[in-house]
Amino acid sequence: MGKRYSKILLLLLIGLWTLLAITRSLLNISKLYTEERHWISLNDEQMREKQFGEKYNFLTFVKSVIPPHSNILLFTTDGMTYYLARYFLYPTTVIWGERQYTEWGNDIVRNYSYAIFYPLTSQNISNVKTINNTNFHNIKEFRTNGELKGLIYKK
Amino acid sequence: MNILTILYVIIFIILAGYTTGEYFLYAKSYSIIKKIALSYALGFGFIGIQMFILSILGIKWNYGIILTPWLIFICYFFLRNHKYSYHNLNILNKIKLFSRIEKLLLILLVSLLIFVGIESVLRPVQAWDGWDNWVFRANVFYLNKGIDNYYFSYTTDSYPLIIPLTTSLGYMSLGSIDDRSILLFYYFFYFALGLLFYSSIRNFADRKTALLFSVLLLSCQNLIRHGGRFEAGQADLAVGFYIFACVIVLLDYLKIKSTRLLLLLTVLLSIATQIKNDAIPFVLLSTCFVVYKILKEKKYKKLFYLIPLPLVILGWELFKKFNNLHPNFLFRNGIEFHIERFPIVVFNFFKEFGNIQNWNIIWIVFLFCIVIYRKHLGTYILVPIFLFFQLLFYVLIFLLLPQDPVTQINAISNKLLLHVVPLAAFTITIVAVKVFKK
């Protein structure tokens, strides 16, 4: 490629980049009005609910039932629910039920005081559950629009 | 109110970095803009390391224990140096001398900085890695008033600690957890990157060019996202900022050969190792390069200035060893070498290069510059070399993973490129300045 053509091409590329950058910057800034006004009026709880949906409502429900600093097992098929639970419920420690031996081995304390199930699969539903040779009794149900979505069991 | 409190903490961090930098590390030729940017990098790292040491010594954190030594040093510095005001900071008079285009670019740049700043504190943390890792750890350390060793068994992670440690200082100043205003710490990496990028270009280009390319870099959507819009709360922008800062200081050191700059480089590299493991290949290469230069000059005494780096790395490795921290989650299932993946991995990186949504056309322009104009770079050729080495390392990691890499690459390639995008933009700027100067 000739030097002159390379120079012209570089100039065109930087020109195009500048055009894109300016357009997108203006578009971004305009989002403060077009998109963000839907967020600004919300408080933090409403924002979290808007972002994480029912999962957040369930965890808020769990927080209202279980005392802080508890040690609980969460049985879930959804990784996001587990990590959100770990975040929102701390200082309660949450261990992922299905992975408690593969992921943690013997590194953790296993005196769980609660076991929670979310989202529910049909076989989850019973009044008493035996987990790690310990019986846990159903104490609370989480429902959305009347539909059973999650369960909390206590040792 | 919480946002203001966090802003005070950030100003304090910058002051801590600034006074230490002015006293021991900065070159006299450094502009105030460059010093402010580097001061954030230094202060953030120093306070994180201080909190780490206090925790190891079993001292429960409180505001007084952490900040009093800094406060004394800051007062001592300003009283001793009689630096009560900066007369040359009359910004408004300087702006009056700007051309119309420069004023427009400045307005755009400032608008971007304000926009991303507002975005960062508009919502509580939203990014997965934020609530899963970086912000979560700040919460844990704040509630425990120190590093809680059970935390490592509980989360099975072994990430470096500076980001969660320093950001937990924000919670300490608030007296509670607020995962919205704490994101300002992450935004300030975006802000400091902008300052550092602009001031570094000003070393060899006019104001208009520096403003233009700063706007071009800071308007990358991925930078905007990690700086504040939805993705703030992750460490990748910080890694990009530290890598860029190290490269700039390294280039300055090669020019000036000052031992102060060598020490500054060592300190920044040491902090970078404790931001995220991803910075380590860059740290290794740049350290090898510096050692080679020192040996070539036969100024062996300069090697002593590198001592903080192995000390920091060794300290962290010993901590991991004594506390039985888990190995990196990527390699818990062992290592397998899959050379056959090479084309797939490289293809996926190129796919991300072409992702205009994330990067505008920065990678296309960068590759064009490297292919056509690499000879124009002169000593600056180091910049793309560091970039390609870092990317090569990531490619190698994907070849070694036991699990299929494609899903991983798609999920994280935009974050990996964030580590080196300032280097790409800097390379383009150097080429553009040299080509259009002639």
C-alpha cells in the first residue's frame, strides 16, 4: 500500500472513529433523560427488585425470617440465586446444598440451622426434610401471586 | 450525603498518594494532572496494603488507626513545602486560550466524565463480579473490621485484596454498607485513566490531539460501562489503569533514568500484582525488561529499587500458604494443554476486536497502525509489545483450561481487552502524531 494511501486511510479511520465516538457520547449522555429517569425515582430496594426480580424478593423474605449470622444451606438450580444469597444475606453464611461436599470439602462448619429451597421443583415439597442426617421442618413458604416459589426449613 | 463522604475519602486517598509521590517518587517534570492520576493509583494501593498489614498484625481496623499516620504525613508535607496554594492552577484563564475545537473537545470530555460519574452512583452494584466478588468482599471485611480468615474457606477464592480492602474504608467512613456510593471508587479509575492518558499524550503532542484521543478512548462503551454504567464494581478497569500507568512510568524512566521513577515503577507494579492476578504476566515482562536495562547499563545498585516488588508478592504468597487459600478456580480441575484450540481462541479474540458496540473501531485502527506503521513507533514499540504479550498470555490460559474455552471467552474477552485498551489507544495516538506531523 502506498504511503499516501495509507495516510489517507488512517485519516479516514480516525475520522470515522471520531464520528462514532461523538455520536455515541451524545447518545449516552441523552440516556440520562431517556433511560435513567425510570431509575432515578426508585429507591435502592426498588432498584434491586427491578434488576434481580423475584430472586431479590425471595432473599428479602429469607432475611426477614432468618436471624443474622445463621449458617444455612441453599438448594437451588440457579447459580445467580446462590451468589445473590451469599451477597445479600451476609453475615449469614450460605452454602450451596447440591455442591456442599464437592465445592467445600471439609473446609467449612456444617452446623446448618436452616435449609432453603428456591426455585422449587416438585420433589422439594414436604413438611420434613432430612439433610446430612438431620431433620429440618418447614417453617415458611414464599409465594408470588399465590404460587409457591420457595420454602424455608428450620432444624 | 454518602456520595460526598466517599468523595472526601477519595480526595484523602489522592492526597496520601500525592504527598508520598511528591516526596519520594515523582519526576519534577510531571504535570499536576499526571500527578493527580498517579496519586490515586498510589494512595489506593498504599491504604490497601496498610489495611492488609494491620489485619495480619491482628489490629482491628478503625478510622483513626488507618488515617492518622497519613494525616500527620500530609500535614507535615504541606507545612514543610509551603504548598498552600497552586497559583498556576488558574484553569479558567488557561481555557480562555483554547481554540474553538479544543473547547468543544474539552466540553465533550468533561461531559463524559460527569456522565459516567453520575451513572456510577445511580444504582446499587449491578455487575455479577461486583456482588459476587469485589464489592461482596468489601462488605465482609468492613463487617469483620479486618480480614476474616473463615471468609477464604467460605468463598473458596484467592483473589488479591487491595480493591476490597481500600473500598471497605469507604464503608468505615460511612459507618454502614452502601453499595451504591462505594462504586465511586471504581469510577475514579476511569477518571484517573482519562487524566493520565491526556497528560501522557501532552508529552509529545499538542493539546488538541491530546483532547481528541482522550475523548476517543473514554468514549469506548466498554470503558463507560466499567467506569459507571452497569458494570462498575469490577476490577478490570483498575487493571487496565495500573498497566497503563506502569507503561507510562516505564517509558519515562527509559527517557529520564531517574531512580525516583524506577522506585515509582516498582511501587506501581507491586500494587498491580495485588489488584488482580491478570496483571501478573505484564508485571513479569516489564520487570524482566527493567532488570535487563539495568544490567545492560551496569548500574547494579539500581536493582535495590526493585526490592519492594518481590517483597509484596512474597508477602501475599506466604499469606495464601499459611491460610490454605484455594488455588485459582480456573485450574482447580488441573491443567490440560489443547493446542488445537488455538484457532478458535484467536478467532474469538478477533471477534471481540470487531465488536463495535464495545470498542467503536479502536481495535481496527490499532491493528491497521501496527501492520502499516509499526516502524514509526521507535522506542514506543514497547507499548504494543506489552499489549500483545498480555493477550498472548490470555490465549495460553485458554489453551490450558480443562473446560471448553468458548463460553469463557465470550463471557470475559471484553474484560480482558479492557486491561490493554489504553495501550492500544496510546499506540494509535503515537502513530497518528508521527504520521500527520510529517
